[in-house]
Amino acid sequence: MQVLTTVAAVRAARAGLGDLGLVPTMGYLHDGHLSLVAQAKGECSAVAASIFVNPTQFGPNEDLSRYPRDVPRDLALLEAAGVDLVFTPEPAQMYPAGFDASIVVGGVTGRLEGAVRPGHFAGVATVVAKLFNIVQPTRAYFGQKDAQQSVVIRKLVRDLDIPVEIVVAPTVREADGLALSSRNSYLTPAQRVAAPRLFQALSAGQRLFDGGERNADILRNTMRAMIEGEPAMQIDYISVADPLTLQELSTVEQQALVSGAVRLGATRLIDNVILGEPPA
Ligand code: PAF
């Protein structure tokens, strides 16, 4: 496995790699990341991963300085998973002095996470576009847990004609339903016990829908009430939205992205489920 830290070195190595899958990460890897690597290995002749805690996607009061990091462990996991190339740049490699560009994807970034975290998706879109330009993957792999991020990245590649196929893989969960996330490491033991409540609420919304309920307010109110039953949890939003535009729905006709963001102390958790079948 090649571990490279400069744009020039990645460009040189990429030339020999053929059909390449990229798994972009901010490190502190868990089984969710490794499932993306496994899927990429099954679909591409070579796999690259990036490890970069991207400062531009963190707001001024967010957790950039305390974001968990363990690059030696990450490299051992990626090597064991059969990754061919890892790009681990320093911030100055990605954002050299004088760096001034930013990619703003409109529309879908104004809602949900974008409303609570202004500027977050400009940071994500910019770094992902840079990673695509540097690594030039055939396919790039993202997790469904960050549903809005996947919508933004699909729009980014479509609107800017970036020749990368975006693959979104299912969320990997703990046995009690909690979606795997590097930020779960922040949770105290008591918060960890409370944390599955978000997925339990989303699953209750799913069951109501499966039972025939189509009124989005009833779904939202049911999920909100379940979360409000957990005193340690504060709701940022509970949403029943169109999966492509992310606009809130009044009725679920065909498909909906049901997503939520909550706070447990200083830790923010997000999760989602998809209701219904995609349009034929
Ligand atoms: O999902 C993440 O880990 C990050 O947002 C990404 C896509 C690696 C960009 O920094």
C-alpha cells in the first residue's frame, strides 16, 4: 500500500492504477468506512482512500480541534483491507497560502444540515472536488448516513460534469441500531445508552409509513415525541423530505428521506431512513 502526502505523488501513482475506486474519509475509521472499501474492492481494479480532517467544513464553534484522529491505526486497517493507495495530506497541501476558491452547491444545501451548519457543504463540495481532481477516481464511495452530503455530491458532479460515478452504500449500525460514526467516540457511557433513540424514532416513522400513514406531519410528530421522551436528547431537526430536493413534504406520495439530527450534550448525531420505492 502506497501512503502519499502530496498532490504530485498521487498524480504520478494514479497513472498506473486503471479502474480506481476512492473512499474519501476524515479518518478514525470504523466498519462503515471499511464496508465502503470492501464494496470498492469488489467493483474496481484498485482502491484508494483519503484521510483528511477537512478544516473548511467545520464551523467556528464546531469540533475541528478535538475531532478524533489515529492515522497509524487507520493505515493498518486500510492495509489489511487491501487498499492500494492512501492520500493523507497536511492542510497546507490542500489549502496552500493564497487558496481562495470555494464551490457552493445551491438549493439542497440551504436545508437540514446546511441550515444548522452554514458553510459546511461549501467546505465538503470544495474538498471533494479537489480530491476528485487529484485522485481522478472512476467511482467514489460515500455512506448513506450522511444522506444530504450524498445529495450534494451527486449534484456537484452532475452540475460540473465531473466524470466520477457516485456510489452510496447502506449505513452500518451497532447491534442496538446506532449508526456508526467517528463522533460516537465522544459519547459518555450514559449518552451511549441514550443514543439509539434517534434510530428508534426513525424506525417508528418507517413502521407508521409501512402501515399506510402518508401524512408527513403525523410521521414527524410521532418521531419528535419519541425523541422528546429521552431527556438527554435535544432535537436540531426531524425531517420528512423529498429525497432529491430535500424539500419538506406534507404527504409522502412515493419516496421520502426521513432524517434527524439531535444533540446529546456536546455531541451531534445524525441518521436517516428512506421510505418507499424510487419512482419507476
Ligand atoms: O464524510 C466525510 O467523512 C467527509 O465529509 C468527506 C466526504 C471525507 C469530506 O471531507
